[in-house]
Amino acid sequence: SDGSIRLHQMTSEYPVMQWNDSTNGQPVIALRWALTRPAVFFALDALSNIYIWDLLENDLLPVAKETIPSEKVVAMALLGEPEKANGLLGIVLAKEPGQIDIQYVKKKWASP
């Protein structure tokens, strides 16, 4: 609820990494790991901002932030085929009025 994100290892109660205020204090609505690139994850905040984290490029801050205009985004899912080397990765966004939007991610954040 405060915008912090923690990365845990299954064998420990303490986080390996913790990013406080990662969404400028906005609640994190959804967080999803990339299906095609294990070091990348996406966080959606309550203001419909998507933060892209690539831990191989920068493990302190998100590498990009995308604001979704117009309707409020209430849910996020990822689609892709990890067993294929094409690196296609899509973000599925559910908007408040019931619309579904699919956007493809840049190759640099999707390629294995």
C-alpha cells in the first residue's frame, strides 16, 4: 500500500532486495515477472503507471515508466511464450470501464 517492493528468497523471511517508495508512494496494484526474461518485472500502481524494472540494467530504480492515459487500469497480466526464442512479450491491461488493452513490450525488455 505504500509503494514498496520486496524481493524474497523462498528460504528466508528477510528480503534479498527492497525498494521503498518505488511508485512515489502509490499503492502497487499488480506486479508481474516477464515470462521471457527472468530479470525483468513490471509494477502497476494505483495511478495507472507501469514501472519496468530490469535488474540486469539497474537494480536500484526502474528503467522506464509508462503512464496509461484515459481510463484507470485495474488489473495487469503478461502474455508470452518463454519456450520460443522470438522474445515476444505483451502486457494485458484491464481498464475500469471494462476495456482490455494489449501492448507489446520493446525487445530489449522481452528478449531472453
